[in-house]
Amino acid sequence: MSSNSLTLAPAPRSEAAEQVRAEVREFLAAELAAGTFTTHVDTWLSGVDPAFSKKLGERGWLGMTWPKEYGGHERSAMERYAVTEELLAAGAPVAAHWIADRQSGPNLLAYGTEKQRREILPRIAAGECFFVIGMSEPDSGSDLASIRTRATRDAAGDWVVDGAKVWTSNAHTSHYGIVLVRTSPADPANRHAGLSQLLVDLSLPGITINPIRILDGGHHFNEVVFEGAVVPGDMLLGEEGNGWHQVTAELAFERSGPERFLSTYPLVAEFARRVAESGDAAALATLGRISARLLALRQMSLRIAAALDRGELPNIPAALVKDVGTTFEGDVVEEIRKVVDVTPSLDSPDPLGRALAEAQLHAPGYTLRGGTNEILRGIVARGLGLR
Amino acid sequence: MSDQDLVVETVRDILAAHEPFVLTAERRWDAGLWGALAGAGLTGVGLPEEAGGSGGELADAVAIVRTLAAGAGAVPVAEQLLVAGPALLAADLELPSPDQPTTFATADAVTVHPVDNGDGPGRFTLTGTVTDLAWAGVARHVAVLAPAPGGIEGAVLALVDASSLPVTDAANLAGEPRGSLALDRVGASGALLTGPRAAEVRARFALARAVQLAAALEQVLAWTVRYAGERHQFGRPLGRFQAIQMELAEMAGEVTAVTALTDAAVQALDRGENVVLAAAAAKVRAGAAVEVVARLAHQVHGAIGFTQEHGLHHLTRRLWSWRDEAGSELAWSRVLGAGVLAGGPDQLWPALTRVV
């Protein structure tokens, strides 16, 4: 089956995935009991806890699918799926390493030099090295090809970078950014040409990281400003001018995982407690409807994990999962608030009121980050043969 | 070509000679289509040969049901191949000839009495009304699932010969017969099922409807994409307009979700797992998709799709019906909600990951 047809083959059952799922569940129960973290909504954006990330690395739950020679564990995408899903369902603090493990690592594996891989991948897998995505800019959101951050070669062959990247989640707690830059002038005839990816050490001189607060006051987003920052010449990622292709190749990883439908799961779990207490028939039916949607999304996402295991890059099905999944994440808030008599507040003494508040204030982000749903539907429309 | 591809191709060839038509009180089903399917042995697929069936796997039977649903075939094949047939066999009851349609009904208002007429156990009389009977007046036999006689836990599955019994004429939104069957001390062979076994039979019925919904949803999407490519307005195909593209992409998301979950539930059934919650989830998810897919399909088709001159209604009217048949969407939502909460709210996530 073509990897870019809309539908993928059903995922096979994976005993190995169920095994590691049980291990993660046991670990999380112990951590929760020990009070090392508390459950929150949307923790893959907001839950930065380097110590927790390190624990996951020690247990072999980061870089799971990568070759052992780079610190990976050569396990299947299905096993990685089970691990990430368990972490998200528990609302565990996974934001520190999330991007590096999900996206930057595979990006380096695909395009990095041997030196880059050997230096960086084992540290990501150990939960000690965190990454940020440098794509969007103040004037370039969905129209990514319009970016203006420039990198030019100096006499020594190093890259001099000028420009600014925004919405860079957790740049202030990350070590590196994979930054999309323009390395030759914009060509109106070929908008995707002349772009390259640079592997940028965020502690370099000439880089300033300014916080951008989101609706609940949380500091996750940043503006990363480059003012003549000098990036060593050997930190080009992949080929010069191949940036567009490299960026779009990441998308199956970026768009298909369980974080695209489980961001508000901790709210569902809190809601379930209320349903069990009240026995309210309407609320019970709502829990059933939410469960049915979630279960369908799991199967969609699992099919993509299975396709990744087959070596495919199903970008169109991934766009579809993200559209359906992130819509669901927001709908959960509305479905629940219709059947519970609870006022949302971050200061609520009621955990359900707090979860509703967190989920509500994060809601606009679900259908924006990683490609707006309008862009995703355009990709799906292409898959349907409409454009 | 796999066995299923071959089966699908055979059904498609037969369907090509039996276009769907508007079902009316005078013509409530497609007897010609049924005859052609029965003649090709397709009304016994998935049922073992030693029991009078045609053999083959569950996957083959599902492929037939899907193809017929997508083609709006007005025949009781889903009921026979996926519900009544397997349920009768699992209860050690005799399978009627697959050439004659057998349907299935849950009948909570029917009372069952055991009869000891010297023939040993397994004979019952049934009294009461079977309502909302799929293919009432069409099916020769009805596998009726009714509450067990007084004081006994569970249900009785009884095989009723309905050929000379009175039925009312009522139809679902698509014109498919859904009348009532009046039973007045009607004798039937039957078997006592435990509560959990009876629940599994009801779940099979829901899953059968989910399979039909999934196939019809896929077909409605395909029709709508095709129409958007053919219909020109303002000098270009509808599908070139971004507003239309967004709608079609939304439909595709719903269809893909339904297919993924329904396939998983069918596979769980094939593995012999208890599929009550999986079937509930598949049915609820498919029902939820109907709202979006049918609405947008009609929106994109415009006024012609709102007429009987165009074929879209053959499937959209079925979608609107099937989503609340074999147990309403609300009823299955509650079953699923209660099911995932059964181990307590702290066990919600483990329960969810066990459903399929």
C-alpha cells in the first residue's frame, strides 16, 4: 500500500509493546506514589523536568528506535508508541526531552554527519540533551517557505546567522535548535529552494532567548533572536539547499504520535472520577462518546507507528491523524463542561475545575502547533486528489 | 488476488446487475439481488459447510457485508452472516438454509416459556411483540434474543419460523423494513445463554451495523470526492475551492477514524476476544461520523443530492438509520462508558487500552 494513500493497513499486535507498556505503567505508579510529579494537562509542552527525562533515559525509554551504536535501543515504533502513550496518559512531565526524542533525533539520524550523530544522539537517548524546533518566524507561520532568517558563509566557512524564530517551545531549557534558514536568496520561481537546516548550540554568542507567555501565563514559548551568531561550518544538517525536503520528511514523526490526541487526557481521567461518583447517565454517555473517539484515534496512530516500522513515511495519514486528534483534544473540554456543574479555574479546590482550566487555556494551541489544521486539511485534500 | 478480493469482485459483479432502488411498502427489499447472492453461495459465507454454510472466514463474510453496504444492497446479509448465523451456531441451534434469509432481533418485550413436550429440552413458546425487526416480512426465520424465563439469569436465543406470522409494515429512514412481529405462543427451538453470552450476541449485531456504516461512509466520501471533481461552478471544479477541500478533508478524517476502529474490532472478534466494548466503541464512533459525513456530503452535492433522482440518498438515509439501530448510539455510549469505568475510575486508562 502506498505510504501516502489516506488509509494504512491495520497495525499488528505487538507483545513487546504490551510488555514495555506494563513496565512504564509500573514506573509511573511508583513515581506518582513518591510524589516526584503531579498529573497535568498538556505536559509535553509544559512539563519540563530534566531529572524525570534522565530517569526515562536510564530506563531505555528515549531514542528507543535508534541504532545501538548511537545510544539507541533498536526497538520498534510500536514499542515507542506504547511508552509515549503511557507517559502522556499519566500527565507526566515529558516536555524537556519530547522534541529531541520524537523529531530531532530521527532528523539527525537521517541527515546528520557521523560526528554530529556520535556527539549528540547518545546524549538525547540518555535524557541529557534537549532540542527545540526553529521553524516559525514573526512573519512566517503556516507559510514556512517565506522565512527570512539568513545564514551566510564567512571566510572561515562558518555560518553567520541573522533573524528570529518564534514559538520555540522550551528554548530556554534546551541545548540545541534545528533551525531552518535561508542559505541562498529567495527564488520566486522555486520557493522551496535555498533553505537549509543548521544544528545550533543555543548557548552561542549572538543568540538571545526572550520569553513569550501563553494564555495561562506559562513560559514555554520563546523568541530566539540571532544577531550575527556564528555557527561552526560543520553544523550544517544534511545538504545545503535541501532544508525544505528535510523539514517535510520529519512530519510523519511530528504529526502522528499520541500527543496529538492525548494532550487533554488527564482532564478525561479527572472527569471519569466525577462520573463514577455521580453516576449521572448523561455524563456516562459522554464518557462513552469520548472513549470511542479516543479509541479510534489510537488505532489511527498505531497504524502509523506500524507503517514507520515498515520503513514508510506516511505524511498524509499523519496529517489526517493530527487534524482529527487535535480537534478531539479541544472538543473534550466542551463535551465535559456540558455535563458537569463545575467552574473552571486554575485556583479551583476541585481537581476537575483545575483540569478544565488548564485544558481550556491551552486549547487554542492544539490545532495550531505542528501545522494548523487548515494546512493539514489541505494536505489531506491533496491525498484525495483534489489539488 | 486474495480470497477477499475475489469475494468482493464477485459481489460487485452481482451488484452491478442490481442497481439500488427506492424501497417502498410494495417493494421492501431486493429479492433478485438476494437470489443472485444465494445462487453464488454468498449468503452462507463464514458459516461452516457441515452446518449448511459455504465455509470461509469471518473476514470473507465481513468483506461481503461491506461491499453490499457500500452498494446499498437491500438484503439481510449482515444480519444473516455476522449475527444470526454465528449466534445460532454458537448456541448449538440448527442453522436454517442460507438460501432463505434469516434475521436477528433483540426482543425485551417477548416472554419465553420452556415447553416439555417429551422432545427434551430446547423447545420454547414465545409470546409478545418483536419491534423494530430488521427485514420484517422479508426474512423467513428470525433469531430472537429474549429475556430468559422467570427467575433465570441470561437470555434465550430462539429460532422462529416467521413465514406465516403477521408483521406490521414500518420502515427505517431508508425504507428498509423494520416492522413488528407478533408472537402468540409460537413454538421454537432455542437455547439458554448466560448474560455475558447474550451481551456478546447483542454486540455482534452492533458490530455488524458498524461494519455497514464504515463501508457506507467510505462510499459516500468517494462519491462526494468524485462529484466535487466533476461539478463545475465559477469556471472550475468544486474540489478546487478551498472551502470544499476543507469539508472533504474533514469527511476523510471521520471515515478513516471509523475504519481504523471498526477493523480493529472485527479483528478482535476474529481472535475470539470478548468484543462488547470494542463493538460499542465502533458503533458509537461510526454513528458520530454519520453526522459529519452525511451533512457535508449533502452540502457538497447541493440540491440534486437532496432528491431521489440522485443516488446519494441510498446511503445517507441508511447512515441516518443504521447509527441508531442494533442499539442506539446513546445506549452503546452508556455501555462503553460503564464498561471502561467498571474497574473504578483510577483504572480508566488500562481499561481503555484493553478495549481493542
